[in-house]
Amino acid sequence: MKTKQLANILIKIVGLSVIAHGIPSVLSGFVTMIQAVGRAGNYNYASNYLWLYPLSSLVAMAVGIYLIVKSREVTALLFKDEAD
């Protein structure tokens, strides 16, 4: 197996790992927001800071999806000076 092929596979695995770790974080963030809204009685209290946690997890999941979809381009960028 060539270096670029191995790197391509490993980048896809990293992307899958990021997505797998992001799913529970997103769910936990939304549950925390719902609980805070229930305790506070209004959304304004919870909206000041709690929306950042699920948002950051969604951004991380988007990066994971990008790594899976564009793994060949990322590999080409990382190994641009190396010959096949």
C-alpha cells in the first residue's frame, strides 16, 4: 500500500472518529439547554451561553464530514512534494 493511499484511509478514519465523538456532545448540549430553560423558565437566560456547546460540536462534526469527503484533496495537500 502506498503512502498516499494509507494517508487517505487514515484521514477518513479520523473524520469518522470526529463525527462519532461529536454526536453525543451535540445531544448532551441540547439536553443541557432544554434543562436550563426548564429551570430558568425562560429562554433568554439559557441562550446567553449554552448554545455554544452544541454549536461547537456541530462545527467539529462538519470538519469530520469534510475530512471524509475531501480526504484525497487533504492527502494531496499534505504530500504535495512526494512522488507517487
